[in-house]
Amino acid sequence: MTKPSFLSASALCGILVLVAPDARADGFFFQLDRTTSTTDAVVAGTRGAFSFGLNRADYDGGWSAGAFVSRDFVLDGVGTLKVGPSIGTSDGDAGVDWGARVVAERYQPTDFGFVFVSAQYDTIDSSWFSVAEFGGTDGLSISVTAGGSDTYSDQTVSLNRKVGDGPFTVRTGYRFESEALFVGLSVNTY
């Protein structure tokens, strides 16, 4: 992704983070996406003032994995800021990389459903990720993501459908730089 595209995506997420009312919740999130050549998994959770996350990506020619723990700061009227250490490794690394991660996120209930935005930056490989999800009261949502690092870049759009009244969602979408369709599922107890 070019620098202006990164700045535009970050500015959009920043504006959305600043204008939405805040929500606080403990919870758990799991997501698994699959293309013909990649599998990505993310696990995240929040308990009180602390959050954690794990991720793993398997792709043609390699894999990468990471984890973080953060102290969360609720900024009334703004959102949640998460700051803490991170760790990462991949098949191309000789060992483990240590870094720091900062995340700004916001969940806003709306008349039509909800809006969720998140932007994060990690010092390991200068990686960044942003997401905006817009959901309706009918269980359908659309999410748009952009992310990259010193070694990777992609943007996605997905259509998500909640299964019943529970925490399960099925999803399908497209990765633009990878030029790949994906299918996935998620569990969200927030």
C-alpha cells in the first residue's frame, strides 16, 4: 500500500474513532479466514483493563505468528486506547522479535445497527492494520480492512452474516492485492 493510501485509511479510522460514543465490554473474539493459498487466524480477548491477542498466518512459502498483551485506557467520549508489548516470529526469522503495539478502537451503536472502527500499529516490521465494520440490526455487516508491514500489504472487503442470535458469524470477501476470494467464520462475545 502506498504511503498516501495508508495515511488516508488511518485518517478515516481516526476520524471515526473521535466521533463515536464509547462502549466498554469484556469479551472474546476468534476469526479464521481461508483462501486457496492462505489461512489466517486471530484470537483476542479483554478482561477488565487488560487485553490480549494471538495471530497466525500460513501462506504459500511460509508462516508468521504474533502475540500481544495490553493495558487498556478508556477515553470517555472518544474510545479505547490499548498499549503494550508484542512478540512475533516467522519461518524467515532466526528467532523472536519483541516490540510494542498501540491500538485505538471504538464501537458505536446506531439506529441502523452499529459501527466498529479500529486502527493499530506495531513496531515489529512496522506493521499496521485498520478496520471499519458497519452492521445492521438484521445480522448483516460489511467490513473494510487495510493492513501492511515491511513485508506484506493487502486490503479486503467482506460481507458478514450473523448465525441466529448467538456469537457466530460466517463471512466471505475479497483480498485486493492478493487477488483472492476468502471464506471465514468468527465468534464474538463482546
